[in-house]
Amino acid sequence: MTLSIVPPTTRSARLDAMHGATPKVLVIGGGINGAAVYRELALNGVSVMLAEKSDFCAGASSALSRMVHGGLRYLENGEFDLVREALDERNRLLKNAPHLVRPLRTIVPIDSWASGTLNAPLKFLGLSQAPSRRGALPLKLGLSFYDIYTRGKGGLPKHAFWSGRNAKARFPFRPEVRCAATYYDGQVSHPERIVTEMYEDVARAGAHAVALNYLEVTGIGAEVTLRDGLDGREIALRPEIVINATGAWIDRTNARAGVQSDMVQGTKGAHLVLDHPELRDMLGDDMVYYENIDGRICIMFCLHGRVLIGSTDIKVPDPDTVRCEADEQAYILEGLSWVLPGMTVRPEQVLHVFAGVRPLPISGAGTTGQIPRGHFNRWTEGDVPILSMIGGKWTTFRAFGELAADEAMARLGLSRTSGTQERPIGGGVTFPEDPARWCADVAGRSGLSEGRVEVLFHRYGTLAEALAKTFEGEEMLPGLPAYSDAEIEYLIAHEQVETLSDLALRRTVLALAGALDAAALETLADRLAHVKGWTDAERATHLEEFRNLLVSKHGADATRIGLHGKKEVAAQ
């Protein structure tokens, strides 16, 4: 099977298809959970439409730690079913999206043998709320659960323990480290791409479904009203069911139906991306999973040639105002110095910062770490029944989407006709056993160099074959040596790119990888203006807005990106 390119559909055509429509289901929210339930419904023949008020995957779904994991630390909260489900879904993603998800060896430095042995069962019983350091014994018990449950399921190596001597031979850990545990989880290189590819898979299947970004729901009743955030056009449709998949915004969305709900609370996770060759070379292909001074879990590993490090876990009242603050940056870097004494990070080495809000259920837990990470649905009755998708973690998106879809179909009196457990996502279709040979073969038939095909393969999986044929004669772009005019214009035309933010933050990893400078931004603005037909004034406005966003929310150096005279940084 050869993966095909989805023909482009204009925004106007999508709006026309939605206006006056009577779909069985309207999904509100285009992040990972919304995309998952949309995919499940569409692939089972249910007429479904989706509206996202911003860009797809612009909220918490793009602010994760880039891990696909079972949730080792959730065991001490007694969330065994969640860990089992997450391990199953981790293994499915490794199999179904191998172009974007890969195994990641994880190293856990340990200061003691038995610390936390008593505290873990006390947390499980609700008798302790304080963070505690985790010794070798409780980690051994948790990792044994990992091994036993995944035996014969995922093919990942079992956990092991290193002596203190061997651990410090691999990393310059603090002197108190007595040993280290090693085990495997997964890493997702480009989570936003997973979301995009799920939408594309629905389109390839010819399902009766439409998804549109920058479309805000303004009222929910027997008729749902929506406003186009780009030109102000208003449309209305009449779904039989609404699925609220807006994450940290669930209660605000329900208020559009006149429902005063109190279902979610947000905790902020902030991360830093470092240009730190010493730390990058030290980490190699491994992740270090360690405790900060206060016992909070932090992680660091290499991603797109940089080092990703995080995160925080702070309750926040307003998801619209979240960014990585100065004290959070200091906390994260303090933890780095704690676990690797003498490792310093200069301010200019922080290339990019990001933060998102975990949409956790309302809980009486005393600490953010004890708030359950599981997921469930809740119905609200009214002019139109609303199913709210509450909680969840990125790794379990498919299972959560499946659960929500099954509840919606049961309400509609419909039956499931297909499942997604074994269904590849996007470029994971017919993934080759020998990628190097596959790339060489495609290069020989496409006119592109083998190196260029390899780049496309790592970005798009087996879709690279169709793209390579389309990109013949492409010209590489100034300031963006790894991208061509054809590739950028493909993304704009086929993947609902409307702004520079969509293109640089989500359809590509340019911002995350710290690859944006003044020249790169000018080039991207030129390509987007060309495709969208912007005037010079519109181009300048879009460029200025995006530069300001990079500085205020992502810690970009104003001078480097061409925003002269602006000194504000995200930490201020």
C-alpha cells in the first residue's frame, strides 16, 4: 500500500460544508483528545464535524514532555489501571507510528536503597501528601510491574540496575547517588504531527467528516453557532450530540450552553530547550529521569539536536495566560545542577521555552502530583446532550477517544464497525523493516537525493514516497537549508496552515529546535504570503505578531529574530 497525499480543500469549502449541516456529532476542540474521538467516529461511519477555536494542537497537546510512557510514578498513587492502559497504548504507538515514536532508554539516579518504601503505600492509602525521595526498593517494585505487565507485548528490554560506580561512569551524577535504574519507555519526536496525520487518515478514508481550525463556538443549544476567527463569518449547525474535548477550557465551553460546570482544574508544565553541546553529547540517546530537590520528577533528553528539560507542576487558574516564568526556569535549572553538579547553563543557551496546562479533573488531592491522571466522560443534558472528556494523558489519547466514541455511538444507537488498536497512523503505514534501503529505492525513482529522502522519511514516514515525487525540482530555501519551497508550500496548502505560528510551532519543529532567526522568519513569511496572497502590509503585520509571540511566550532573543528594540523575554 502506497500512502497518498490528501487533496487540499479550501477553508471556504469547509465552512460551506459545515454551515447548516446536521452531523450526528460535533466535536469541540482540536487537540489530541478531540482528534482521537473524531477519528474513531469518522472511521466507524458516523457523520462528525470538529471545530477548534485556535490552531489544531495549539494547547496542552503541543506542550507535553515528548514522552510516550506508562507513568511509573503513578503507581505510588495506586493508579494501576491507568499504568496498564498507558503501557498498552505506548506499545501500540511504537508499532503504529514508528516514524514519530521510538524507544527511549531511561536512567534513574537513586540516592538510597529504601527511601520512599513506606511513603508510597501511605500515599496509596491517602495518609500522606508530602513528596518523598524514591529509593531503589520502591523503584524495583514499580519496574517489576512494568516488566511483568508488558512481557511479550512490546519487545522492549527489561529494567536493570547499575552500581553507583557504573552510573557515575556514564553520567557525572552527584556524589550521593548510590545506584541507577534503567528501563525503556518511548519518545515522540513531533506530537503535533500525530494529530495532523489522524485528520489526514480520516480524509483518506473518505469519511463524512470535516475538521476546521480557527472556528470558535459562540453558542451551544439545539443549534450550535460558530464564528470564523479569520474573517468573522458566522455559521450554524444542528448536531445530535456535542463532544466537549477542550481540555482546560471544558468548563468555559460548557458555559456556552448555559451550563455552570466545575469539572477540570489546570496544572502548568513548563519546559526549556537548550543549545548545550556538552549536555547533548553526554545524554546521547538516553533520558535521565530524576528528582529535583523537592522530590518532583524532572526529565532531560535530546530532541532535534537540542536538550529538552522539564517540567513544573503548578496549579493555574487561567489557561489563557500560561507561559514559562522566570522562577520556573530557575527551578528547572536548579534541578539540573542538583543531579549533575557543576553543569551550568548560560542564559543564551536557553533557545526556546514552552508551557501548557494539563486538564486534570477536580480533586481534593493535597499536592498536584497526587491529582489523578486517568480519564473519564461526563454527560450534561440540555437542548443538545454534551459529553465532556475529562482528564487524560497524552499517551492514552487513542483509548480515551475510543471510550468517548463508544459512549456517543451507544447514545445514538449505532454500533462500532472497526477499531484502531492495530491501525497505523499516517506515515506508519507499511513502515519498512529496512528504512535505509527503502529511502535508497525511493530516491532512485523520484529524482531526489537519498539524503533528502531520508530527511522526508524521518519527518513524514512512508508518506515521503508520494512527497518525493511531488517535490522533484524543488529549491532549498535561504535561511532554512533543510526545507524547500515545495515542502513549505505543501504544508500550507494541505495542512490548514493559516499563520506563521501554525507553520513554525506545529507543522514543523523549527521553533522547538531553535532554528528560527531573522532570515528564516523572512523566508517563511515570504512563502506564506505567496500562498495566501497577503499584501506587503499584511505580511509585515503577521511577521511582527509572530516575533512578539516568540519573545513573550517562548523566550526568543529579540535581536536574533529581527525584533529590534524589544528586550522583553518570557522570564520577565
